[in-house]
Amino acid sequence: MRIGIIGAGAIGLLFSCYLSKSHHVTIYCRTEKQALEINQKGLFITYQEKQENLRIQAKESGSLMEEDLIIIAVKQYHLQKLVPLLKRIPLSIPILFIQNGIGHLPIIDSLPHKNVLLGVVEHGAIKLNETNVHHTGMGKTKIAVYRWDGNFFLDQIHRFQSDNFPILFEHNYEEMLMEKLIANALINPLTAILKVENGELIENRFFFQLFEMVFNEVCTVLNVSNRDSALQRVITICRSTANNQSSMLKDVLNGRQTEIDAIVGELLKKATTKGQSVPFLQFMYISIKGMET
């Protein structure tokens, strides 16, 4: 299968490396410099102290796309600028969006494409430089249909899998996004504010008190019925990624824009609509926005 990946950050590089083992992958980079470097050197992926070098084709974003699937791997806040490019993708090509939060759904609704998939990524990854990615924690990638016109291709999703890169097909995209949103809303801002790795949120009893307070507000906004099950899912993620820095913590430490608007910002909008008081979510949102400034 020919797969195009738009976005050459940590997750875009991670997907490119694993999918290239069984598919023809083209990664579309923001700069010509990065595309040239990838074409010359290939991509290097490190996992558990082992490094692989994979030959992958790279092009600058905006090049003609002739793929069987396009994966959009940019951060949510870059999506709006990509809309003109996305609208040039042939309508026959399925598109998979793997952004955090739910703020990208209105943008997707503005696109004319009839075959759209959503995904959530639970892997940990760090982009070391233009051609190197460190796979810091193995998780799962979950994929669900957002809208679809035809049955071709869906039966091929299992072919995306490779060693250390499991992919699951989910039947309900809303449940899938809500589960990830709960985890993101808890882990990302708290670790960024407290400057700790994921595991500290459940190992430090005082941090865990904050964790539970934020969890209760998130569940209230999202009308989560089975809170015990939802809490255990997030605790499991914290344990499995205990030594990882969240993406938001890395963004804050490196002076980059975060995805706080796509995650907590969307929850605040919902809370305002419902007339709900969510002081902990407001505190986290204002704190992260202040760090960005």
C-alpha cells in the first residue's frame, strides 16, 4: 500500500518508520531541508537501545500526492493552516487524522472528503533531530471510522501492524476520542505544570489528589458513567509510560506552543455551555497559556 504521511514531527517520523517495513511510505515535510536530509540519510529509529536505519522517500508539503492513504500527523493547532492543502487531496484517497483532543473535528467537517478515519496514538516518541526519532514507550494506535463511503480498504487495516506497533480498530469513534481526551486532559497539563514524568502523578500521593480532582471535573463535563473504569484506564497509561515526559511537558520545556486549546480548551467550552463550574480545569488552562506566553 502507498501511504503518505503529512507532518515530520515525532509521531510522523514514528509512523513512517514502522509503516515503511511493509508499505511504501512517503513523508511530506514542512521544509525542503528536512525532506532532502531524509532522502539522503533515511530515518533512524531507536527503541530499547536498538537503532534501525530505514530508507524512506520524503517530499516537501504541497507536492502532488498519489497515495492509497494519507495520514495527517501534525499537531492540532497546525491543521487550520493545512486546510488548503487538504482540500487538494483527491476525494478518492482516505484520510486518517491522529490529533489529540476534539478541536480538529470542525475542521474535518469542512473538508469534502467522504472517507475519513480518526486515530489516537498511545506511543511515546521524541524527535531527536530531522532524521532521528526515539520510541520511548510502546502503546497502541486505535483507529475508527468518522465517515465512510464504501467498504474497500477497511479490511486492510490489520496490515498496518508491525513489531512494536500494534493497531486496533474501534467501532465507535466518539468513545475512542473520549477515552483519549480524559487521559490527555489529566496527564498532559498536570505533568507540564508540576514538571514531572507521567508516573509521578500516581506515585506521589499529593499529586494523585490533584489527579483525582481534575479527573472528577473532566468526567462531569463529559458525562462519564463508569468513572472507576475510566480512572483505571488513565492509571494504567501512567504506569505503562511512567518514565515518559508528556508531549505537553516537552512543549513547555522547549518553549513551543502546546495543545492545551484542543484538549482542556474544548472541555472548558463544553462546561460553559452546560453552566458547570470547573475551577481545576480553568486553573490548568490559564497556567499553561501563561507558560506559552
